[in-house]
Amino acid sequence: MAADLKNYSGQYRQFENERTRPVRDLVAAIPAGDVTQAIDLGCGPGNSTEVLLARYPQATIGGVDASADMIASARTRLPQVQFDVVDIAVWAPDAQYDVILANASLQWLPDHETLFPDLLGKVTPGGHFAVQIPDNLDEPAHKLTREIAANGPWAAKLGGIKRTPRLSANRYYEVLAPHCRHIDMWRTTYFHVLQGGSDAVVEWFKGSALRPFLAALSGAEQEDFLAQYREGIARHYPALEDGTVLLAFPRLFMVATRR
């Protein structure tokens, strides 16, 4: 069956509890202090914004995302929050924020050595830039995607689709440190317990990493791509005796406090 690329937020929310856990850990690490303005960059369906709102219930909270479908879901979820359809790459706020949260969103954008200091510059002095980036490009699920894309009949169509390379933790520190009074960084590998065997892993990535590849294909090509992907995923992520799969998912975190 071809992928339903229109219901982006619905596909993403299949694993909302698992996807929300990292942002809970990230927001919990933001130092205590007065926060009056906060923004969620790449807010998705509002689950990360909800975590931010719980931490700062008295603050004015906003959220932006490039997906109109995601923003519609976020507005339904949190009608009291101002959500806007905006590409982070061209986001130009009128004022600075005490907290800028970017949970699993900046990996879609290029030029991190320029982007990160630019976003930090939109934080008030003494405010916080809190980022979580999936650090899983070397995991089997991603390697498999690249292999299938490069070796199938769709190679010409998919050749231009590239994921932004992540910087090393050292380099992110070097990029942010000149502008910060403190930086907290850590890397965590989550082992998400997914019900439904290896098919659950396929469903997970249909809501994220597979989307740009599938969007470039016709319906029949999508079916063939997913069939090959499903076969490979079954080899790399075999089900345990109770039918569950452990999806290892490393993520890099940083909370940068501006000078």
C-alpha cells in the first residue's frame, strides 16, 4: 500500500509517547528562572509545545512549523497558543525570546555552523537555546534508506535528497561557546519498545525520515520502496519473543545559556 503523505501529523502521532519523552528530558534540563516569552521551533502537532507550556504556564508561548497539517493539529490541541506556519530557515521574529526550544527539528536544515549562532542571537541575554537532534544517521534504519534509494530504479529521482550532516558534539560546542555563559550537552540512546514487530519500525520512519523519499515517488514506486525497506528492517530489527522490537535511537541534546 502506498504511503499516506497527506496525514503527516496522524502518522507522526502513532508514536507520540515515545517521541515526546526526549523533549521532556530536554525541557527539564533548562535552568530555572523567569520566562515570559518562549517559542517552539518545529512544534509538530503540539506535543513538544505542551511540555514547554507545562514548564512555563505563566509565559506567552508560541509555536511554528513548516507543515500546515502539523499546525492544524497543534491549534486543535492547544487553542490558547499562537501557532504559525513558518519555515524555521526564514523565521524572523520581532523580539527576542527567553527560551527557544528546537526539538527534533533543526536536523532538517543545513549550515548548522551559521544557523545555531543565528538562532541563539534571537534569545535574550541570560536566556536559553534548548536543542535536541536525532543522532541516528549511522543506525541501520537510515543506512537502509540510503542503500535502497541509491540502488533502486528510482535512483535518479532520489539522488538529490540528502539529510543534513550533523556536527560533532565538539563542533557544536565550539560554534556556540563564544556566545554563551554556559552550555550543557549530553547524548542519550533511547530503546523504544514498539509493539507489532518490525512493521512498527517502518511505521515510525514513515512519519519522519522516509517522508522526503516517498514524496518523490509515484504510488507504485512507493509500494516497491516500502516493500524493500520492510524486508530490510525485518532483518535488522527482529522481533523479540513477545513480538516487540527495541528501536535504538540515539539523540544529542544541548542547552545553551546566552551571555
